[in-house]
Amino acid sequence: MIRQWIAALVVAYLPGAAIMRVPWWHRADRARLPADERAFWSVMLSVVLSVSVVMALGLLGRYSFERLIWVDGAFVALVAMLFRQRLVYGDAARPTWHAAIPIAIVALGVWLYFPPSEYVIGGKDPGTYVNEGVQLAQRGELVVHDPDVAGMPAELRNLFFPSYQQPTYYSSRFMGFWIMDPDQGTVQGQFPGWFPASIAVGYGLNGLSGARQAIGVWAILGLLAVYYAGAHWFGRMAAAAATLLLAINVITVWFARYPNAELVMQAMIFASFLAWTRAADGDRPFFGAVAGLLLGLMWFLRFDIVFAVAAVVATLVLTPLSQRRAGAAFAAMLTLTTIAGIWYLVHFLSPYIALPVGFVQLRGGWWILGGAATAAVVTRLILGVPAIAAPLRRAVPLLLAVAIAGLAVFAYFFRYEGNGLAYGDAIAFQSFGWYVTAWGLAAITGGVVLLIAKRLWEVPIFFLTFLTYSLFFFYKIRISYEHFWAARRFLAVILPAALLCVIGAAAWAAAAAFARQSARTRMLAVGVTVVATAAPFGVAFWRASTPVLHYVEYAGMIPKLEQMASQLSDRDLLIVEPRNAGSDVHVLAVPLAYIYARHVLMLDSVVPDKPMLEAFVSWATSRFDRVLFLGSGGTDLLTRGISAEVIESTRFSVPEYESSYNAYPRSVRRKDIEYGLYRLRPGTPAAAAPIDFAIGQQDDLNVIRFYAKERRPDTGMTFRWTGPTSWVLLLGVPADARHVTLWMSDGGRPTQAPAPVVEVAIEQRFPNVKDPTLRLLGTATPVDALQSYTFELPPDLAAWAAAQRGAVRLRLRVPTWNPGELLQASDTRNLGVIVTRVEVR
């Protein structure tokens, strides 16, 4: 534990403290900063420096946590040797009672944001971030050399990662991971490495728990950055109230425990705003460089930093009106880091930026960029004329305020789906109101309009960035319309800026109203106004956040994965069913491979090529002690040339919060993960024999598109529900078989549901014919009581089935019903009928 705290001190405080104390670049101005803000800058700069070192070492393939400690330690030692006693501040500002506010913010964040979610599985962005970070921590590379990819014979690759015929990458290793070169086995995570690099630091400090905790640390840094920036612009009372509201808002509470890059961006962008303001106030060399550094490094975090850079350009163009300059150090550092960031994206993440690059190269983007640059230069020259600048300085804020008010009214009341506008985009502004309340949205709009009209030129970079992100994301949310998922778009800039504006406007209005009163009276008036404005927001936010305050997404997932990993040795190869198999088993593949370092491959198709699959199993069994398959009834894997031995059948569930489409999530559900583990071996085709097996037991290789196994507690009967179309796989049908018998029930289907007419057919697949030929065996209408239903199997069809090396597909098609819709039950599945047993004789 002591070593962890020392390492944390070296990584997250000492380098920044050394930088802050270097007696160059107006060190006296930094010494006059409040003591608590100096501490914030020490931590923020240390984190940025450490993550930058991780990025650099990772790109070189040389990262380790020990090297990071050595680099940070050497940097601090070098600064200490160069400047020695001159590092002492001297007459620095002493701590005051105001330092209690950031201490309280940190304490609140620790209470609210820990423990974090157990989102280490694959399938979506959060799991990709975590697995990228752990991979970097374990292997020391941002571009991983995966031996399971490199060792795959070229003639067998199509089973797992066929070429996508893309110019920027070869195929997909797992969802979120690209294969760049299959011969070398190079695999690249799909997201920029900044956030994964910080996860790698957390992993070095506290293992997998530290990797998960990284997002909570960034969330607290974001709160502090918003607080200090707001304190400089609107005063400590207003900033504290706005930060408190931000801390307890349900979006922050949720995502502070859920891996995402938006909260990292929030911390860095608001810190850059604060540094820009400090530079504009006069400390240009140091804080100008810091502001440019923080902004430019975000190219290594998210591509949408392009909007912030556009806002910076607009700020520079409007400099004659604002008369606020951050200095040459800001421009130089932003230029250097932008060049480095774009080089990184182009050379290491070309698939990530394929869309914007394609726009620039193929859709006339160069003309648009060139025209915008020309317009910016011309506008800057025109605004340099005093006779033009003076009236525009007064007019622009008013015109902009009126435009914002008009756009807000239009977006809330008059924007509808249609004419190419999706519903989720049409209600983007309204959906923000779900998280700040409808009346809160009106108050925020009023606050923004007031501050733009009155104070635009004081902090133009903040207001212009806020407006740029708002206009873009309220116009096109550009993400799945599932909430809370879509709410991430509001997190980095829009939500914190909105809360600062509504509280800051109230504080400014109170101060203006009592401007002629004594300082004490004015402070009291501001305090009362801030509390009165913040209190309704606080009550509403707290009520919305209460359901998720102590909720841990996927709690219990890590122990299950550790248990699975313990069953696999370094001499085992695990094959996992594909993403489109209709189950969630595929999400386990990524952490098993990239956190627990097991040999894992994921099939590309639910119907893999059988001769190729047999060849692969033969090849793999010569190189591994065991070849295993993990699936849940979604893959047509059976072939008479492969034997499958059951090892275990397991089912577990973890909590998963509701993800509503274009609606506010309100309840916790369960994510059920069921799988069977089988050992595969090359096999000699067994003689055909009558088929008879139970559904709902060890049947994962025999069913496709059925729901999970279930068991009746009173009778012990095992079964599965069919969906609208489900398949039973029949391997080794005897040539003399004449009947197919299914034991089925309608499962208590309500009378208002459609009749459960089950259509039973066999799919005949022929060489060089893409679509199967259906041979209808008959129909049946099961009742509530379990009964057997027998269908005649024609002799020619039985002879064809007996000749097949792979499994024959028996298709069941039935109208479904939804318990959630008809009975208001929690079960929202589209259910067909219950099947308990299949027999072919």
C-alpha cells in the first residue's frame, strides 16, 4: 500500500509541482494563485505529463509502469538539480478557508463515483477502452502483436477474420479492435490511446481495480476544472453551486463509473479554458503554453476536439472585438500538438478518421476548408479596422443572443422528424431537458442568452466552444439514440457549461442589481440568489440520480470471468460463437483474450464453412492441448467430422440498466449470459442412428435462435422458447427415418395473442445455390398442455439428410407475442412456443 501511494505521488503530483515551481515564465504570477488552485494545477499537469509519457512509450512498444515511474522520477530529479532552492515559492499565497470547497468536491466525488462499474466485457465502447488500456499495461504496446492472429494459416483466416477489403485495415479481431496486418498479427484498438493510456496507469497502480477506477479520477478532475474555471469567471459561490449540480446530475453520476472519453475531455477542456483565461489576464508564456498543450493533446483523445479547435479559430478571428489574447505561446503549443495529434491519427488510427479524411479528399472538403480559412483571414483583417470593430463589438453579442434564443425555441417546439431528419436528432434539444428538467432548460437558455449579451468578450473561448458543441450535437446527436448512452454527448462541454451559465447569470444579475450597495450586502444578495437558483435544480437532480447512486453496472462480472479464465490454460484454445449468433457470449471473448491473456478466437459466421472448420480443428489440436468451443445456441457448428464433448453448461446474470430508445431509462434489468463449453476433436463420422435429445439441457450445439435454457421448478422440465424463426440442428439423420416428433406447448399464451401456428420445415442446401430450398413437413398449433407433434419425413428427404456431412436444419416458424406489451410484464421477449424434446426416427 505504501508503494502504491509513493507511486501515485510520483505519477500524479510531483512532476506538475516541479513544473509550477520552475522560476521562469512569470513564476511570481503562479505563486500568487490561490494555494488550492496551485495544487490543482500540480495534479493536472502531472497527470497530463504521465499520460503523455505512456503514449510515447506505448507507440514505441516500450511501455511499462516501472519505466513511467523512472521517467517521472528522473524529470523531477532533473528539475530539482537544475533549480534547487529557487524552486521555493517564497511569498506564495497561503491556504484559506476557500480550500475547503475543492476538498469537499473531491470527497463528494469519491463518495458518488466509487466503486466503478465492472464493464470489462466487449461489445461496446466502454469495454473497448478498458481492454485497450489493460493491453497497453500488460504488453507495453499501443499496437498489439497478437500471436493468435499471426499464427493463423492464411487458408483458415476466413473462419475468424476474413478480409473486409478496406484500404485502412484488414479485418476485425473483436468488436472495437482492428487487424491491421494479419501476417504480423498487428491489432489496433479503434479509439485514440489517451484514455486507454490513463487506464494503463490505473492498472499499474491498482491492477484491474485501478483500471476501472481511472474514469472516477478523471470525473473528479473534471469537477475541479469546472469549479476553478467557473470561480475565475463567476465567483467561487456560483462556481461551487454549479459544480455541485454537475456532480449530482444523473449523467455525471452514471458516466463517472462507466468508462468513457467524454469525462476525460471535460477535465482537459475546462482546464484549458482556465489556462487560456489566466494567459489572457497577463500570464501568457506559461498558461498560454498550458492552454495550447491541453487543447492540442485532445487530438489523442477524441476527434471531435475539431469543434473546440474551430471555436479557437473563431476566438482568434474575433480578437479585435474581444481584445483578449492568450499570446504566442498558446498558438505555438496548439500548433505543435495539433500537428503531432493529426500525425498520430493518420499513421496509427487511419480507420478511425476514414470518414473525415474521405470527406476532405473525395467530397470537396479541401475547398470548404480553404474557403473557411480565407474567410477567417479576410474577416480578421476587416475587424482590424477600428471604425468597423467598434460597432460590431456592441452588436455581435446582442445578435448572437437573439439567434440563440430563436434556435432554442425552434429546437424545442418546432423541430420534427422527417425530410431526412431522424426522430432522435429532432428531439436532441428536448432530450437534454430530460436531464436538466424542462423548466431548467428554459432557465439555462435564459442564462446563456444573458451572459452572451453581457459578457461574451470576457471569455470568448468558453462561450464560442459551448455554442459550437451545442449547435452540432443538438443538430445531429450522431450516436445511437439509446439513453443514457446518447447522454454522453452532453457531458464533455454542454452540461457543465450550461450549469455554469445558469448559475453564473443569476450571480451576475444579483451583483448588478446591488452594485451600489456595500460589498457585504452585495455578497449576501449574490449568495441568496445563487442558492435560490441552484436549489430547485439540486432537488430535481438528486431525485433523478437516487436510483443509480449505489448501482454498479455488471456487478459480479469480474469474478465470473476470473472463474472462466481459471478453467483455461496457456495450452488451450477457445473458440467463441460470433456476434450475430443471437446471444451475448461474444462479449466474454475480449476480456478473456486481452485481460486474462488466454488464446481466444471468435468465429465470423454463424454458419462456418464445414470443410474449413474441420481442417482448422485438425490443425489446432496439433498445436494446443485442448480446442474448446463457447456458445449458446446460435452457431451451426455441427459436422460429422468433428466430435464435441460437453464440459459444462452455465448460466449467470448481472445487473444491466435499462437502455431506452429515445426515452429516459428508469429501471434495472438483468443481463443473462448462458453458455455451454465443449471440447472439439477431429472425429470419424459415426453411423447414422435415431436422434433423440432434450431441449434446454446440453443442447447449445443443436439449436439456433432459441431463447436461453429454462427449467420448471415444480417439475424439473427443461425447455427453451422459440423466437419468430428458430432452428434445430439434426446431425446424422438415418436414411430410413420417417418421422420427426416435437414436444411443444404454447406456454400459456394469452387469448389476445395470435394463434401459435408452428410451421415445421427442413432447409435443403445445395452446392452453388445461395438460398436454401424449404421442404414443408407440416404445421401444428400447440396448446397449453405439453404434447408431442409428429410430422412425416419423406423418403427422398431422409436420404438427402443422411448424405449430409454437416447438420440438417429443421426450421420452426411461429407468430410471436410479447409479455411486456400484452401483460405489462417485465419480460419483453417476442416469444413463440415452448420446445422440450426432439426425436427423429
